[in-house]
Amino acid sequence: MRIQDVVDERLLDQISGGSVIGIDIGSRTGKAVLLSGGELYTSKVYTGINMQETADELLEDLLEQSGLIRSDIDYIVGTGYGRIALKYSDISSQIVTEISCHAMGAHYLNADVRTIVDIGGQDSKAIRVDPLTGGVVEFVMNDKCAAGTGRFLEKVAEILELSITELGQEAVQSDSPSEISSQCVVFAESEVISLRAKGETRRDIAAGIHFASAKRVRNLLKRVGIEPGLIFSGGVSNNVGMRKALEELSGHPLIESKIDTIFAGALGAAIHALNYSRAAVTSTQETENVFRLDLTGLENRIAERQEQLILGADEHKKVGYLCSYTPLELISAAGVSHIRLFKAGDTHTVASGEQITQSVFCDFTKSILGAFKEEDPLYTSLDKVYTFYTCDCIKTVGEAIGEFFAPADIYTLPRIKDKPSSRDFYSSQILSFKADLEQLSGNIITEGELRLQIRQYNEVRKLLTQISELRKRPNPPLSGKDYLDLVKAFYYLPAEELLPLYQGIYDKLAAVPVREDRTIRLFMAGGIIADGDRKLLELIEDELGARIVAEDHCTGLKIASGHIDEEGDPYRALAEGYIDQTPCARMKPLQERVEISGALATEYQADGVLYAYLKFCPCYGQIKNEFFRHYQQLGIPVLELPIDYSKSDQGQLKTRLEAFIEVLRERKGLAAVGSA
């Protein structure tokens, strides 16, 4: 077909020259579009097990239709579920997220498009589009739940003994849709069976399912803002039942296009391919003269220290603690070795911990208990566990440790931090902690030794701050992952050992020549990032070429924010210093924490904020909107990332991050990084 018969006539003059292909490999269907010589060709096949074979099948079909050969193709852009598997040694290529491709494709189908509903087999998305450029303004995706996706409709169709096409056709004939209360595939299945047993018709059940699914999608639309100019793309876009439900629930008619919108993503990929071809983008990246911080020695020292603790080589009492408000100066002054209990467990460890606590607790709390239950040698070597808690889940974990695994004491941290009575109470808790440490260790804590530890830890925090401030450079000499690994040492090694280590690392980093080339700068906020939980940072920095330049969570830069007064009563100074560090999100007033977070993001010149928190977190999950509003008032885009310790969400996380970084790069006018 002719390009002019498909593309909005207002944008025709932007498509000319070259032969390019966009390939969109979805979880169910592979689609492709070829633009060449004023003609547009399409191809569609079922997605096979091997994504490259699916793409090759699409490519060969397009070449056969057009009469072209491989050497005629100037550029290929891959997108969709299977994009990361696509590789072409003989054709220049790139991968782009389906979010950007669907936005661009929908824009070229109709320049009035402002909002896209994209529903595929695995996920659903709402995308707000810049009508001037076709760029992504904002987007949201569903989580790992199948509700609101093609898989949800397929499952119901199986129960009703209909094809997916028949399911939609039945739905539009209903005058009285069934009430489907559950949005979970598993529970909806039981509900559908129950409705059939009550004698409700297939068409009414089908309509009810479509409306239940559409409500889920409408919630995504509300988060980006529903505007006139709404288009429906993706594998489910041909389902008449879903189209009807979306129109009724959104209050806007869906824009019709001159081509099946299942090809919107592939068309957008082809447009991107045309732009890459014009810009002569290559896959070559500059790697010379790039400094890489080697922390192998530090990691080895942490491992040695852990082995010493397990074997009892230093003959000191050993304690673990759960929260960063536990005053390490006191523990060290008592001659006691300490570690923070903050390992991220694997799925087996998490499942083991869930046998002790509740399933609605976050994976971090389950990991702690799971490590004890699975007899982690480091954790089981401890003589006692302490926590100064703010989070009620952490309190429960401390109680469970004390009941089942090891002696434990729990101290309460005031949640209203600015009242004099709160500081008095915290001081009393610290004095009780002192007495308990003396009893455990058999050592008297002297003021002289405590003041020495206060001075040392102040110097440690100062060095961590100085190292972090090197990340204010346009191209920082260390990554966000590097910084978290440096902070990890804080939780395992004594202050006297940290001081020369951190000083040497700072001197090495400060000597790295300043590079003016700029990368995308991201600020990470939200809940705890545990020891071993690096999947987000590896995706962002190793695969997507962006950089975490600062973080507002309790295992990152926050640990360097405190300072203990070295004069006067040292116990009161500990209470004042710890309570005045960057506050926990469980403390009141929350606005102080929100403003500190925004100020840090601004200070480190962040292009965007990643707000990451563990699913079921009662702390950071519940108050997230306060943070979002503040970042938005500062003009800093924010991406919400609910995570867990499984690996099943890796692909979806990558899609979200890729799209977010693509949007930021476009805003900053920076070139894309990475290629297929």
C-alpha cells in the first residue's frame, strides 16, 4: 500500500528516502513494517520460541513482498517483548522500547493522538504523547499481574469455550453485563464459573469481563491523564468488546486509523529506523580513557571480615542490627563487633521467611527471617540482635528473631522527631542500650572511648560525603552501584578500618580527570536497597548507559547525612545526631523528608527520579504520592518502580527504565546508547 494512504497527510513530508524496517516482537504476535520508495509493507506471524527466527521470518516476508534484498535495507529497529534478542550482522540496527515505538507509530497514523492505550498479551500501558513530535510525555504500565492484558481475556475465553474474537463479539451484544468483582485472573476464573452455574449468559459474562479488564486499564489512563485524541494499539486492539468498554469508561471515542493498529509499534519502529538512518547512527561507542573503579579489594576485605565473625576469630561479642538509627559508636565503644542485617535473599530464602511472618510483608523482612531459618552462618554466629525501629514490620522481625533464633532487644525510635520529649525519650533508650551492651560484653563504656568512636564515625561520614560529591561532575568517576558497595562496607567493617580505605578511594577518584561529556543523571529514592540487590542499578548503568548520581534511601547517601556533636554529653549528642540525620519516612512531619529528597535531587542535577520500593512496603509504598507531587513541582520527572527479589519482572523493569531514559534523553538532546 502507499504510505500516503496510511500516514497522516500532515506528516507525509517527514517520511522520505531510504528503505527501513520496524520489527515488533510481541509475546503472542510478531509484526513488521517496511517503508521504501513511497510504499508501506506489513507482515504478521505468530511469535515462536526463538525471537530471532520470528524476526527473520518477518524480514524475509517483507523482502519477498517488496522485491528488495537484504543489502537494500538501510536500517532496522527492533521493539517489543522480544527486541533484546534481535541481532543483524549485515544490517545496521538498534532497539527501542515499545512505549516509544507505539507513541511514534500512533502519532504518524494520526497527528491528533494525545493518549494511547496499548494492550498486549503480557502487559498494558497508558502513554501520553506530545502531538507535535510523537515523543512520550508520560507513561505507566501494569505490574506483573495479568489483569487488563490479552492473557486475561484468553483465559476467560477458554472457560467460556470461545475464541478471543468470539469473546469480543459476544460482549458487544450484551445489554446487561455481569458484575465481575475480581481483577485477578485466578479469582476471576472462579467467579466466571460461578456465574455460569447461576445461569448468566455467555454474552453478559463476556461483557462483564471486558468491563472489569477495561477498568484496570482506565486506572492507568487516569494516571497519565485522559484527553481527547485516544487511540487503541496492541494485540488486543481488534477486540470489539474491549474497544466498546474503553470508549464507555474513558468517555472518549477511539480514533480510527487507516491501518490495523496492531502495527502501530512496528510503524513507530520503522520511523525510528528512518531517523537513525538519516543521522548515520552506528553501534560504536567510545570506551577509551574511561575510568573504572575497582572495588575487588574492598569486597574481599568484607568477605574476610564476615569469615572472621563466623569463625569467632576476633573473640569479641558479635551483634546484628536492623535499622540505621542504631548508634554504632556505642557498640564499638563496648568492644563489640557489629553487622547490619540487610542481605537480600533469593526466592528460596524469601519463601522460608514467609513461613514465620505474614505473606504481606516485604521481601526484605522475609529475607532476614529466612536467613536465620536457613541457618546463614553469619547470622547464626551472632550473640544478639538489636533494633531501634520505626517500621512496624521491622519490629515484628525483631520479635520473631528473639522468639525463634537469637536473643534480641527492641528499642523504640520516636516518630515525631522535633518534640523535646522525643529527644529525651531517645536519650533514655540510648542509655538503656549502653547498659545492655555493657552487660553483654562485660566491658564498661568509658566517655573517652565513646568520644573516640564519635570522632572516627564523623570522619567516616565526612569521607562518604566527599566521595559522593564527586558524582556532581558531568560524568562522575564512580557509578551508583560503586557508591552502594562503598556504603556496604560501612555496615560490616569497623570505623578504624574504614578511614584509610575510604581516604584511599577518595584520593584515587579525585585524581580522575574531569570529563565534560554528560550522561543521563538519575536520583534514586524510596525504600531500602539491600546487600546483593543490584538488579536495578545493573540495568540502569550497565545496560542502559545512565548513571545514578545520588540516592535518598537508608543504605545510600543518607548514612553520610548525620553528624554527632563531639562536645558535651556524648549520650545526648548521639540522640540529637541520629534523630537529626535525614529522617525516616515513618517520622513526622513527612514534609521534611520530602523536601530533603527534592533538595538532594536538585543539588545533584538529576534529570529524573526513580522511586523504587519493595512491594507491600507499609512505609514507602503508602506515602509515595507526597514525594511524587514534590518532584513534579520541582519539574523533575519521576518513575515509580515497585520491586521484589524475584527475577520474573526483569523484562518489564527494563522496558520501564528504557522508556523513561529515552524520554529523558530526548528532553536533554542526548544521543541514544546501545544497539542491537
